[in-house]
Amino acid sequence: MNDWETPDDVRLSPRERVALLIIEAELRQDRRLAHRMRATPGRSRLRRGPWLPLAFLLLGCASVFTAVVGIRTSNPSLLWCFALLWPLTLLQGFRLLCRATRRRPPSGGVTPWL
């Protein structure tokens, strides 16, 4: 089966082929569509839950807690926990900042980033 045949061996006319090529060329030029097509299957890019801000908040609280308690008690295990949590907190904060500064389509109106 080649590109111009359907599973039922129905061939496209030359006019239909040209129309299909034009449609495909226009779709290839749409960067936003290409980005969405590369996204992980099964994950909706339109519906975002509160998980990223919540993860950032929890990691931030855990980082501050382990830093304060680790410094006050001089417990090396708590300081190591802080050393592991802090880069994760910064990463989530960076992702949240990227989400907040991402360009929105002009017709979308105001969309809260949290």
C-alpha cells in the first residue's frame, strides 16, 4: 500500500492528491500544531491541573523546613535532604515561571497561570 491508497485500495484522483498536498503543506507550516503533535500522547495540553503550582509549593515548604531544622540541629541527614530537595524546587519554580510567561493566543483572553 502506498501513500495514495486507502486500506480498501481506493485510489485518489489527481485533483484530490493536489488538494491533499496543499492541506498537508499548510499544516506543516503551523508551528503550534507541530508542537502539540510532538507532545506526549494521552496528555492534554489544553487542560492543566493545579499539580505544578502545588508541587512547587510543597517542595518549597519541605526545602525550607529541612534547611531550618537541619541548621538548628546540625543533623547531616536533614542537610542532605535539603541538598536534594532544593534543585527540584528550583526546577519546578522555573517550569512555573515558563508557564506564566508563555505567549497566549490573542483570542484566548486572560488565562490564569496558576
